[in-house]
Amino acid sequence: MHPETLTYQWLTPILISLIGLFVSIIGVMIKGYLQSIDKNIEKVKTDLIFHVEKVESFIAKANERYFEVDKRVTRLEDHYSIRK
């Protein structure tokens, strides 16, 4: 019998190392993807806050104008009713 100098005992550590490498590569890819999602969410959040502030400002100005017009109409109505 010939002594077997080359066995498959070296194959297991190499396969484990390759699996570990692939798992770490996939982990880095997932981490980058999640970070990009987080950045996009923050950008949308910032844009949404800016838009809501603009809408609130517009509504406040519209309400103020309406109130001023309502006061003027009330004065005109009062003035008209006094002259009758």
C-alpha cells in the first residue's frame, strides 16, 4: 500500500474560509444598501418637513387675508346698516 500523502483534510478549512468570505461580502453589501435607504429616508424627511412648513405658512397667510377681508365686509355691512 502506498501512503496517502495528499488527503482531503485541507479542503474543509478552505471551504469554511470561502463561506466566511462570501458571508462577509454579502454582509457588507447589505450594510451599504441599508445605509443608502437610510440616507434616502432622511432626504425625503427633510423635503417633507420643508414642504409642510411652506403649506402651513401659505395657510396662515390665506387665513389672515380671509380674516382681513371678513373684517372689511363686516365694516361695510355695519356702515350700510347704519345708513339705512
